[in-house]
Amino acid sequence: MAASETPTLVSGDKTVTAAGTAEALGAAQRVRSITVVAKDNNTGRVYVGGSDVASTVNRGLQAGDVLTHTSASGWLDLADVYVDVDVSGEGIDYYAVKA
């Protein structure tokens, strides 16, 4: 396998400034899979989804909860993954396999 085809692990975090306002996880970057972990010190829930994500869209993640998604089409873009929170200043850590 050529070095350019070797999967690369990327990681980061996202803190949402204002509760109720979904923010993109990051800049455009293609990944094969992503694991999102709600920060341990969160006091409210974190919601992960598309640009329309909100507390009314899914039940959300509590502190320490983990969500993993592997793309069926081969890749997804970090800029298309959004995070919202119940409490301003809370967020997630993420780990992804770069496409």
C-alpha cells in the first residue's frame, strides 16, 4: 500500500459558543469515519447531525457518551457535521480516519 493510501487518524475538539446555534465541526476535510465523544465536564446534552441539528432533532449525547459513524459512500466531510449544545461553552472531542 502506498503511503498516500495509508489511513491517517486526525483528532480535534469543538466547543459551541452559543447554545441553540449549530456549528460545523471543522473546516472541509474528507474522512472515512468519525467518533464523537461528549466532553466529560459537560452539564447538558450535545447534539450531532447536519446543519439542522437541534435538541428537537435527536436525544443528544450526555457527558462521556460516544457516537461513531462510518460513511457508506466512502467519505464524509467534517464541514457537513454540526454540533449544538444545551449549555453555551460545552462541546465534544472527535477522532476521525482521514479519507
